[in-house]
Amino acid sequence: MQLLADRLVTLGVVDSISDETVRRTLEKTRSNRGKFNVGVSPR
């Protein structure tokens, strides 16, 4: 997580970020992965 946090800062995506914030964000992303079907119209 720390490597990813460091890379986000290096790329200029964020000014600063903790490895814990990266972990929580990824956890939320993984838990919601099937919830939304972007680009698919419901029938």
C-alpha cells in the first residue's frame, strides 16, 4: 500500500496520502465492484 501511496504522490495525483487511505479506498472499490453496471442499460 505504501508503494502505491508513494506513486500517487510522485505522479501528482494527490499532494499526500497515507497507505491506510489507499487500503480503505481499494477495499470500498472491491466491495462495490458488481453493484453498478456502467454503460449497460437495464431491461
